[in-house]
Amino acid sequence: MKRKFQISILMASLILAILSCSTVKKLPATVAGASRARFVGNWTLTKVSYDGLLPGTVQAIFNQAAPEAFNGSTWNLTNSGNGIYTLSNGTSQTIFWSYNNSNGEVFQFKKLYQGDSAGKVQQGYQLIVASIDGTNMILRLPVSLGDKTAYVILSFYKAK
């Protein structure tokens, strides 16, 4: 009887070990990082608009250029978090981006310069994800106006 019990335990352990080694074929949509994949690809900023602001009120976004200078810019976002955006005048900026959904959906990035490590760069930008699907993305950049918050709205089209 004791021998049968030991063999049964051994067989159950062996079956459990074999089953635990199988691979997952497809990640469910709720797995962390699955939503991040929606951002990967080549995006073109097609329209800059404003919510609670008059055009020309914001002199520069991302400490770089006027919002209108970003019209036609291309944003290449890789799965590793590396990216680059290029303005239509040819100016390029390397970035490290991420997605945070712990308190609403937020697209965030840090500007990287020669020799920078993303982990050491403290300053970055956070944009609220208004919507995103396979071909369109709308991000809202908050701008403080006294005790109110207004937004620069960035509309993108996914090229690839």
C-alpha cells in the first residue's frame, strides 16, 4: 500500500513537472505590456489643436519648438522603449518612452542625448492618452494656466 502511494505521488509530480514546462501560445490582453504594444510603430503627427487655449499661447512643447512645428513630425516607437521623433525641418530627438496605466492611460517619454542612460534622466513628459487604435492616436499634453489645466492636443496617424 505504501509503495502504491509513493508511486502515485511520483507520477503526479512527474505529470505536474511536464505540464509546468509547456509554453504559453498567446498572451491575454490583460497581461501587463499587452496594451503597450498599441504604441509600437511609425506615427505621423497630423494635427495640433487646443482645449482651453488660444493658438499661439504655448510658445514651445517638450522644451523644443512651437506646437505647430510638430505638425508632420514622425515618431518611431520600438517595442524596447527606444524611439525617435523627427520634425519636418529635419531636427531629430532620441527618446525613451513608456506607457503607464496605473492612474489613467499615460504615454510618457524622456529625451535622451549622446551618452545618456534612460535610468539616469530625471526629467520627462507625460501625455494623457485620449484614444488609440490600430491607426489613430490622440494624446493630450497638459498645460497649467493658473489654477486651471488646458491641453495641447496631438493627433497621430500610424504609417506602418
